[in-house]
Amino acid sequence: MARYRFIEVASSVYAWDMHDEGVDSVLDNLQDLSHVNSVYLIALMHKERHPWPNDTFFPHNPIRREYMTEDSVAYWQPDFNRYDGIRPAVPGNFLAGQDWLELLVDRAKTRGLKVGVELSHTMLGSDRLAAEYPDVRQIDIFGKPLATTHIGENHFVPCMNNPDFRRYVQQLFCEVSERYPIDYVLNCIMPFPLPAKYLLTEYEEEMEPWAWITRSPVGSGCFCPSCVKRAKEAGFDLLKARDGLLKLAEYEGGTPALKDTNISPMELLLEHREFMDWLEFKCMSVTSFYEELNTALKRVRPDIDNRMNVYITSHSEYAGFRVSKVAKHFDSMRACVYTENLGTGLTEKKRKVLMSLRKTLGKDYHILSAIGVLPGSTPDSVREGIRVSAECGAQSIALGHYDGATLDMLRAVGEAVETE
Ligand SMILES: [Zn+2]
């Protein structure tokens, strides 16, 4: 069968993989079965039950059948002297007391592999946010701490416009990049959450365009003092806009629903110009967060590959994430479209995302296409995902996630790829 040539065949690794299977056993599997030449530790992980994304069990873990991660703890041993405000949390269970990043870097470098670090989604646990840093939380349109359903139930999330949070994230990325000889960092920070229904609809029914407009103000925006201040600096009155956005939201959940009226979505937008200004403000907030982070990171490690995990691939502008705006603040992007576990019929979704990313980023931008070696995937769907990635010009692929991958899936990767 055809083999596809990639610069990198990367794979994520978790601390529990290394603890339970042994780091050499994990790396042996990834290298021998999948021809992986790049590994990265998810060194700070949001709360999530594994294997993700469904309720199956670990296929090759000799110690446990499933694992619920501790919320946003660091799997390296942080130097707390480096943090002058918010401090990272460390594990309180069987993963405590070991520097998992040091261990992975050491073993992977010996094997000649590229090594990286991913920091994922929240950076700060929901309970710590409530107890220690309540002012860092996002505030919803009603003035209450925003509790998103994207990470379990009612999870508080930090605001990207909060200066203490910005500084903390910069210190996290700078610490791992300065203290460990890693080649890349992968940024998977959640921007502004999307409307609650989004996750259910991403691969199923699409929400109608007007529903995005009426649903967004509730559950997917921040109105905290830091946001109000930053908006004011940009010439945008966020509190005034909030009044208009609340009226807009009444069409959804209130009476009457927009679909029951004679008002066209376009007319609604003309009536509520603040909606587009607000969307623009969200995008500006997220872009400036990445810009500052990249500047801080390159100051300490000019050579590091600052990589973005593009995991919101539909309607990401509602989260404040626009690829065209943020691209110059990163060196490469991982297109996170897991379709392998959803049946081959959805591989075209992967193609669409990859092609639109390529169109936006230009032909030379380094794109890594995520391949879902996940519960529900099959060797065939994995091969299909790799083929589509190659056809769309992805220079590299990145597997997610080793803990839930059967050895057959890992073998399918190895049979389909070769590295440069
Ligand atoms: Zn805010």
C-alpha cells in the first residue's frame, strides 16, 4: 500500500501512560508500531475522563481501566520562584513527586526524537479559580461567574483579558521552554467558550446562522472588569453593548424565538450593530493574548517552535479565534479534527478544515494534521485520515491519544507513513 511522507509523525503522551506502562515501553510502541519521530507531553491537562471521548476503557494499560484527570495540574516540578502571582498546581495522587517532563525529554532525546510540551485548555482548575482567584474568572452577561459545560459540568474558566492570567500563562510557557531542551510548545488554551449547544452540533446538525447570533451572548462571552477596561482602551463600550446583547438574547429562550417572527437575521444585525463590534472585540482579545505570549516566549527561546492546536474548527470566530489573525503569532498549527472515531463518512469534514486552513495560511505554513487514534477509530479509518491529510498538503501528522489507541490502530499508522 501507499506510504505517505511526513516531516513529523508526532504523538501526545500523558503522565499516566508513563507511570502505568513505563516510558520506554510507551516510546517503543510509538516508534516500532507508528514510526513516531516526535513526542510531546500534555504537561498540564484539563479535567477529562480517559480514554476520551467515550466511556470505553484503556486497551493496553496494565494497571487501570480508566482515569479521571486532576483538574489542571502540572506534570513537571515547577520552580515556584518563577511565579509572582498565580502559581501552578501539582498532582496530589500517584503522579505526585516525579518530574514527568524531565523523564520524557531525557528518554526521547536519547532516542533522537523531537520533544514538545502541550498545555491544555484551562491552565487553572475550576475549584482553585473559585477559592483562590475568583477575580480571574470570566463573568457572563448577567454578571455571574461564567460556568461552561465544555469541560464537564459548570466549570469556571479564566479570562484571557485578565493581566494576572496573561502573566501566569506566559510564565508557564517560558518555564517549560527555558528549563527543558524541548523543540516545541503546543498551545491548546480555550479562548472564550462557544454557546453551550455547540459541542453537540459540531458534527451533527449545524446550528442555523441566526441561532449563533442569538445564542452567543448567553454563555459565551466575558464582561469582567478586565474586559471592560481593555474594551475601553480599544474604543469599545462593552457595558453599553451588553444592554443590546441582552435584548438580542431574548430572541433565544425568551419570547418570541426569532424563527417565530418576521425579522430576518440581517435585519437583526442591522438593529444590533454592537454584536459585530463585540465579536471583533473578542477576536482582538484572543489575538493580543497570543501575541504577548509569543513575544515573551521568543524572548527566552528564540528558536522554539510555537505551535497552536486549532481545536475549534467550526465557527471559531464566536470564540474569538480567527486563524488569519493569530497565524503570525505562531510557527506551526495542529489541525485538530478527529473524524477517525466517527466513521469514514466524516473524513470529508477533515478535508474541508485542512483545505480552508491551507488557503488561509499559505502553502508553506507548517500544518500538522491530527489523527484520532481514539476509541471508536479503526485501522481503516486511521489510514483514511492519513491519506486525506497527505492529499491536503499537511506536512506532518500528530496522533491523539496514545492511552486510548489500540495497538492495531498504532500499527496502521506505521504502515501508512514514512518520515523524512
Ligand atoms: Zn473578562
